[in-house]
Amino acid sequence: MNHKNALVVRGGWDGHQPVEATELFIPHLEANGFTVRIEESPAVYADSAAMAAVDLIIQCNTMATIEKDEFEGLRGAIESGTGMAGWHGGIADSYRNNSDYLHLIGGQFACHPGKHPDERTGEQPDNYVPYTVNMAPAAATHPITEGIGDFHLVTEQYWVLADSYIDVLATTTQKVRDWDPWHREVTSPAIWTRQWGKGRIFVATPGHNVDVLQDSNVKTIIERGMLWASR
């Protein structure tokens, strides 16, 4: 087994359980030959010597900020071959202060339409709705999704703004409910990959909390996605 180095960068909004969520996947990385380093902020991205040794970045850092030198270090590492993987807001809603980061990832969280206003209590479950993750044709033969069919979740359904340079493995479609202001269904990417320079990027939008990450389909896709993305 080839030895590799993984860097876990976690933090941001506590509602996404960044510590518990990343701890769920560290044993999988270690079982596949990775030495895992954990950082609680993106400051490490600015350390060029440290980043040169990283084969895979796992990021779980929601609604945080990133400094210019940190972002440039992250992008430079990926362009040189370091892989990056993440789920939900930890990668698709990380650094709203930096549009270049959004360009790098290829898809940005916009919203997660929730329950009927009369059913809301002001807590996180207000945004938990039943929805389907629909596999794209490319998913049938891709190593991340091979053998996995459409599946159903009850959690936050991400409406994502994305570009055409991502390779979509799965989508999800926002319905139109009586209380919604939009007038037709909207389909967003739910799982995608992106090639950036010599590096690979993997994103899964399901993963709001540990309960969702323990869904057998979600967990398998993320475990495979991390290995696929690695240098």
C-alpha cells in the first residue's frame, strides 16, 4: 500500500458538526494508507512546504473566510496535483468572501428551501425535506458511484449555482410548492467532480450532519470520492 498524506481542514458553523463529521471518515483514510493531519483553520494552506507534501485535502469548513495567501496556496496545491474532497457546506459554502474559491470548486450553495412556513419552529429541521438524489448516466461506470442507484433522503436539499465545467454524477430537483416564489422545477448538481490543473476535486452536497453522512449511499460515495480525488 502506497503511503499518502491527507490534510483535514475543519471548522466554521457548528451546525454541520465539523469535528464529528470528519472523525467519521478518518479511519477510512488511515485504512487506505493515509497519514492524517488535522487543522482547525485554512491558515495551513499558506504554508507552501506543508502543502507540497499533501496528497488529499478533506475540507469541512462552513461559512468561514479565507485570506488571499491561504487561497492562493490552496489553489496552487491543487493545480500541482493535490486532490480536494468535501461535502455539503464544508466545501460548497466555505469562503463567501473569495469569488476565486467559488470558481475553483465549480458550484456554490444558494439556498435549501424548507417546510411550509406554518410548520417551521426556528430550528434546523425547518429545512429538512424529502428528496431524491438522481444518478446521471455517467454515474453508472464512474468509480465513485458505480453500482449506486437513485436514493432518497430527508435533510437539507441544496440548490446549487454551478458552471458547465463540472462533471455531474448526480442531480436533485427542487419542487415547486404553493408557497415558493419560483414557477418551475430547478435541477441542481448533487455530486460532481472537477479537474483543476493536475488536481481532482470531488463534491457531494448531501452531508448536513453525521446522521446524513451515515446513510449507506452517502457514506460510500464520500469514501470513494476521497480516494478518487487523491493524488
